[in-house]
Amino acid sequence: MKRKPKLAIAGLTACSGCQLTFLNCEREIPTILDRFQVSFFPLGESSGGDDERFDAALIEGAVSTAQDLATLFALRRASRLLIAFGTCALFGGVAAMNNQLCDRAELFRSVYGREPEKDLIPPAPFTNFVAVDFSITGCPPEKTDLVALLGSLLAGTLPPTTCYPVCMECRSRENSCLLLDRDELCLGPIIQGGCNARCPATGIVCEGCRGPVSQANVAQEMELLLERGFDREDIRRRMSRFTPGWNYEQRD
Amino acid sequence: MRMSWLPQGHLEAFLNLLEPYGTVHGPTVLENGVTALAPITSPDDLELKYRHTLIPPKKYLLPFRDPILTLNDGCYRPAPPVAPNLVLFGLHRCDLQAISYLDRVFLGDDPDPNYAGRRERLTLVGLSCEPDDFCYCDPAQPAAVDLFLDQAENGFLVTPHSPRGEKIMSEGTGLFLSSDHLPSLLVPLAPPPTPQDPELRFSDNPLWEEYARICLSCGACSACCPTCYCFDVREYPSLDHGGNRLREWDNCLFKKHGEVAGGDFRRSRLDRLRYRFLHKYCGFSPLQGVTSCVGCGRCAKACPVGIDLRNVLEVTYRGAEPATTRDQATGTGEVS
């Protein structure tokens, strides 16, 4: 019988929500466990040996401590494929939202009341440190994207990626446009789709949890929102909630 | 010439007459305020004076996501569409012309089985409209339609356009009165664009640069276009060694549309905009020289930044001043 692919599922600085997405696949978990060997999954209390090698490691979270970096390097070395799992791993996410606004050392002192450890790292995405083979965006990621990845791994490949903005699925669902029809601060045009416009379909604006879409015209979205009467700082705060590194001048 | 007259009071009976041909869908206003084609159970659901629906009737023929193959036991099999009989009631002439164009694309030399399967189960009932600021059309262009209803005060003039249309009318003889009225002719507010010279996409009209600067690449223009049919084909292996191959609406405003192994045909936003122009107004082979713009006006109305490709044509052909970006306050407020 063919060897089961070995999986590692781990988290760095994050809320564990992405790993919970795995546990939320109730219907698929029996099949997943039948097809894969989940060798390392601290949140689910599997512990692997030190010399374990993995076919794929799904890792959530931003890198913000020396321990995070050590875990990331160790899993990179031990895994054939490293998958950035969720928005924090891809863009820094919520932990990184204030990177541009405040000094880490000062922040540390005010929260912990002592001098910061010298290995403090401003929360950063994986690609700042290691090569990433595939990524699944979302805060949290869509279950369907996770299942598609696992199915593709079994077939010896990686899933096709979606590269359209939230507006595409939003229009196709015949939603009322929150940006144009209701004058709300919706980031749909510049945010990666694939969520089936989950929020706008229920009347909630797109807050950008899936990060920038590849062809985002960031400067024009900013201009449009300013023209529609929103405050520049409010727009920046909203945009940096999940992705701190926007280039607000980017048009191409 | 004697015409068939359907009094307003007979509309419900007319809808009942259509029922044997499939579930009746027509223009209605959804709970979220969006005008859409959706199932109709009584004439009260119908929005007979609608301008246009947000998403055109292509959603019935080319669903956003459409499974085309399933993989089981190492073998690919076609995934025939689940296509119930359907009556689309109240389609405007532009949308009927769009279906006629899609028929040319998908039912040509090598018919697409999923499209064909859905199309043959579709009965089309047209309805006259009143043009708005965004639309323009050429009533003389071919339109796919079984029956057409011209709205007048207190009723409709009904004309059959296919054997199926004739059959429906013969089944409802009691419903129709004889009339001397003639259908009112549409008076479009703007002339329709004629097929364009493909080289026009390289024109140095400054409007191209301006549009490329402001285009958000949100894709609304293409998603809402009744003749945009580009799709992406993707395959998703499943956990049980099977899989699904599906097609999904694609969009030439997106970067991935022009990407191939090792390169990108359309690297800049300007290239992508020009490509949309090329397809819409110049046509591809084998439909080279056929404009696929039916003038419904949805793209200009749905665009968050007021891009209207017609302006590129007007400036070049009439020597007019480049039009400025439309004031954001106009035209983007309604959803209908």
C-alpha cells in the first residue's frame, strides 16, 4: 500500500483559528485521517519525533518571536512543502496591523512593564524568512480551500489558485453593492476573492481579511473612497487591519 | 395588420399558459433591493418597468461555476448539467440579442454540451423597454426569442417569433384579443456602436491612459455583461481519489487571464482594458468583425469609477473632446 503522506499542522503567533478550520472539517476528518498521517499537530495533541520528516507542513500565524522563527526554520527543514496557512502567515495579519504606527520596544514595555527581550521581531509574514511553496489565505481560511489542498496533495499536485477580487463573486451572487449603493467603506475591489463574498452577501462590508488581490489598483481604491467622503486615516486603519504592508501609491 | 392583444388582466392566465414550458423566471426586485431574474409565482412579483437586471440571463446558460467533468476510478466522465425546463419572461431586446450572440459562440461548429443542454430547455419571452441614459441598442440586430410582448397601456401586443411561440399562442386563443395597434418602435437614446477596426485598440486616445489609471480591475463590467463568456477551467482532486473539473467565469481585467506558463500576454492594466475593447467591439475569429456589445449599458452603470468604453469610440470617430470621468454621484446610486 502506498505510504500515507505525513502532515504537520502548527501555529506561530496567532489565534489558532486557522488550525481550528482543520478541526472544523468534521465531515472530512475521518477520510483525511484515513489518507494522511497527521504526525505533528500540537493543538490536536499529536507529538512527532524529533527526526520526523513531513510531506507538507501547514503553518498559521505571524513570526514575532525567536521561538516562532526557530519553529518555522525547523518545519521548513523537515518538510517537502511548506504551506502558509491563513492571512497572518501570508501578510502578518492582525498581529502586524500596528507595525507602521508604533515602536515594538515601547509597546512591550507598556504591556509587560519590563525591558523587551532582545529577539523581538515585528510580526512578519513567512516570506520574509523562508521559501513558501503554497499559501491559503483567509482569516480564517475557507474549509473548501483546505480540503482542495489536501485532495491535491493526494493527487501529487497543488490546487489551482483564485486571483479575482471579492467583487467578482459578490456581483455573481446578485448582492447589493455596499460601496456604490449603500456608500459604505467596502474593500471588495482590491481584496482576494474565493470566500464567495461571505460578508457582503449578509450586508457586511469586505474588511479585507483575505489580503490584496494580485491586480489591486490600491491608489485608485483610496482615491475612490476619499471621493466618497471617507477619512484617509479611517481608510488606512481599515486596510491595515489584516495587511499592514500596502503600497498606497500602487496603480500597476 | 391585425395584432394579438393581451389585456393586462389576462397576464396571470398568460403566465399559467407558460408553465407547461418550465418554471417561469422574470424580472423582480430581490429583498436586498437588487433587480434580478428570479422565479415568479404571480404577476405581482413582476417588475414590468424594470431598467435592467444586475446580472444578465447568461447566468442560466453559463452559471458562475459549472462542473464539466467528474473523475472517478481513474476515468473522466462528462458532468451533464442539471437543466430543468425554464421560461425566461420579460427579457429586454438587448438581452435577447445577447443570447443570440452566445448561441453563435456556443452552438457553432462544435456545440458546447453544457450550454446546449440548458439552451434547448429554455423558452424566451421578450418584453419591450424604455431606454435609459446608459443604454443604446439596434432593434434590427438578431434576437433569440419565442414570443415578444410590446408593453402598452393596459396590455401587451404579442407577436410569436418561433414555432414554439406560435404553439403557445395557439394554446391560449381565449386570452388574446384582436387589435389594430401597432407595436411602438424603440427609439434608442444613442446610436449603437458598429463593429470596429481592431487597430483602434492601439489608438493614442488619451482616454485609454486615463481609464487604465483609474480602472480598479474589480471585474464588474465583465461579470455584468450579457455577452462576456470567458471562463477559467480548474480541476480539484477530491480526498477519495476522484475529482471535479469545473469552469468558472473569468475576466480579461484580471492579471491571471493573460498569464501562461513562462509569461503574461497582457502585463499592464492598459493592455487588459484594450483587450476587453478588442473582444467587445471588434470580435474574435470566427466572430471577427461582429460586435458583441448589445448596448444594455450594464458595464458603464456597474463601474465604480465611471469607465464607459463608448467614449473611446466617440472621441476617435467624432473628434469630440475626451469625456471626463463621470461624476460619481450619477448613475451609481441605483441597483436596478
